[in-house]
Amino acid sequence: MSMRAVLEVIALDVEDAVAAQAGGADRLELVTDMAADGLTPSARTVAGIRAAVDIPARVMLRLADGFGTGGARGLDRLVGVAGELRAAGVEEFVLGFLDPRGGVDLAAVERVVGELDGCRWTFHRAIDRAADRDALRKRLDGLPGLDTYLTAGAASGVDDGLPTLIAEAARGGEPGYEQRIMVGGGLRLDHVPALLAEGIDAFHIGGAARPGGWDGPVSVAAVAEWRAVLDGAAVRQPAG
């Protein structure tokens, strides 16, 4: 039997979401303002997308550029937004915060996660800016709902991060390494076979789904091309 690899696509609006689903995306990441690397979209946008598609969507919890929370006041605001989205029925999220030294801001993560009622969430590419990836993973180990790390393996992207991604995939199941690796950040189709061969089975695209750049919409054809490549190289599981 074969196990379908997961394809997650960034959606900024309803048009993006509909196109991503039509092209074969399994999941969406909902954000706004890609000039700031993706911030929390409005509740209205989230509601519109959830009404327009029936694939899962993870909503970004990030109110300002960078990987901090903006201090106590910023964290209070973020916690409030998380609670409002959860109350509106959002069930999946994306988040991640670092302290000024590049360590995980565990207190901030725990406080936001406390608003999510055990919902599933991704720790995003803040891990690629962390001073110590292994220490970050181990400090987050056991937090409720954490099931995915979105990572390129390096701040500069998959080209440089490939050895790290492969090494972390080999540690799957160890404390701090139980979560799924979802690769994103400079990801290209030619990276996919090597990653799948190492057991990595989740992929995240943003600009790669938009032939016209970030000023243009998600392309059904571009997403479908990724879907076809992932399906053609699907991970084979032994029978029985």
C-alpha cells in the first residue's frame, strides 16, 4: 500500500484556498502579510476560507515580524486573538516564539497553547533561527497538540538545510523528535525525491504555488504539479 504525502499550501484569501484545494492540497496555512513572513489573518478571512473549502486549515498566530511576541503587551494581545479564533471554531494553528538569545520562549508558547484546548499545531520556521535546534525540540517535548515542525533545516533554505533535515528524520521517535517534519522554505520539486527517500512525507509551499509571485494568486496547475510529483514518489509501505 502507499501512504499519501501531505501537501500544505499557503493561502492568503478565499481565491487561494479554493485553488489550492482544486490542485490537490491536503491542508492550508492561513496567513496575511507575506512581506512580514506571514501574520495572523483577520477572523473574517479565516471564516470565509473555512466556509469555502473542506480541507483542514492551520491559522498562523503571529502579530508582528520576527519571532518574539512584542513583550508582555504583545503576548497578551496574541493570547486574546488565539482565544477568539478558538472560540470561532478554528481547530488547527501555527506558532513559534524565540527569546532574544535564540532559545525557545517556552513561557510564551505555553501561554498561547493554553488557549488552544489541545488543538493540533505546528511549530513554524522559528526553529531555523534557533541557537540550538535540539534543545528547542526537547524543551517543547510533551506540549499538548504539537504534532509538526515546519522547517527548511536552515535559515537560508532547504539547499543548505538538507543534511539537517535528513539527520533529524533519522531521529524520529526519540524524545523531542516524535513530531512530523514538514519541509518548507526554498523547497523545490527536485528536493522531493531525496526527502521522501529519508522518510519525510510532508511538504509546504507558498511562492512555488504562485507562478506570478506573491502579488498573484495560487495556481491550480502549480499545486497539481506538486501533487503529481508527490503521488508519483509516494512512500511505499510493506504489504500486510
